Amino acid sequence: VQLQASGGGLVQAGGSLRLSCAASGSAFSRHVMGWYRQAPGKQRDLVAMITASHSTNYADSVKGRFTISRDNAKNTVYLQMNSLKPEDTAVYYCYLRRLVSQREYWGQGTLVTVSS
């Protein structure tokens, strides 16, 4: 499995960005997908997760502002980020966890910078 993330960039506070992550491989629809982020000097934390049945889970800090979704026909997961804050600045990593083996995969990361 390979994960290719895109969509990061520089945005002003209050703005929006949409991240995309395209996955290679088969049976995409059966896997858990998600986004993590890592700010400078901090640990990598969960941002949002979406299951095969489209159940979602969000970090408290992004609830009501970020939306995770998936398009199984395109093997792609999205993260719509609205009302961005400077504290959202981080490298965002796409994540996949296989249904049966529970093996985890990570994308290369995409930088999101929110200016105040």
C-alpha cells in the first residue's frame, strides 16, 4: 500500500484547505483511514478517522471545523479543514489500517501553515 497526500499549503487564519490522500492497492473500502498531524517539537496526534462504514472520530480540537470523508471509488480520503487557526499548523499525515492484519501505513506528509 502506498499513500500519496496532497493539498497542504499556506493559508490565513479563518481560511480553508482540503487535503487529499490517494491509496494504492485493493480492498480500499474495507480499511480504516485517517489523518494525523505533527507540529514542530510535538508528538504526532490523531486528527480524524473514518471507518469502512463511514463512522468518524475527531480530535476535540477540530470538531465542528474539520470533516473527514472517503470516496471508495477513487481510493481517496479527504480532510476538509475550515476556520483554520494558527495552532493547526503542522505536517499532516495520511494513515491507513488494514481490516484483517491491522497493519498500518503512513503517507509522506503534507505541510499546512496557518498564518495569523
